[in-house]
Amino acid sequence: VVYQSACHMADTTYWHMYLKRPTSAQIHDFILSQFAILWDEFAADRALIPPGRLVELSFEELSTDPVAAVRRVYSALGIDGFEERVRPRVEALQAGKAEGRHGGAGGGGAGGG
């Protein structure tokens, strides 16, 4: 999903920065190299994150039950207000996705489609 999002961003946002339009292969190589750099930085600094301040969840968990996944993150981080402020928004986004009203990566270009 992150990769598809990056491809979509390259297709819709980066165009104004090009002197010459890159090939799809060049865009894909750039996205993958940025991921590697960011992952290496995260891995190097992960130990600096205080205990109890990092919550990891899988895409499967988030896509299977978004309400439960986001609730777990809020709970683990000790953030109040999930039921009152966040749950209705997550449910609305989930309903919009079920109705096909989400802004996912589509089309052609670097993102495929």
C-alpha cells in the first residue's frame, strides 16, 4: 500500500519537478531507493524510541478491522478520545471505502493500474 501510494504521488505530484519525464522504471527505482534509506534510518534509530511509544500493526490487521486496530494504537499509547472523536471518523472512512469513495492509487503511470 505504501508503495502504491508513492507511485500515485509520483504520477500526480512530481510532474512539475521534471526537466524530462522519467521512465516508469526510473520512478520505481527512486521509490525503492527512498524506502531503503528510510528503513535503514528507522532501524538505526529505533532503539531511541522510548518503551511504550511505538505501536506496530500489520496491514492485515488494519485492513481487516480498522476500528479495532486504531483503538489498539490509541490504547497502547494512552491517548484518550478514541470512542468519541476518532471511531466515528474511522467508521466513516471505512463506509466510504466500501462504497468505492476512497482515494486509492489507480490509473496508469508509475503506479500501474
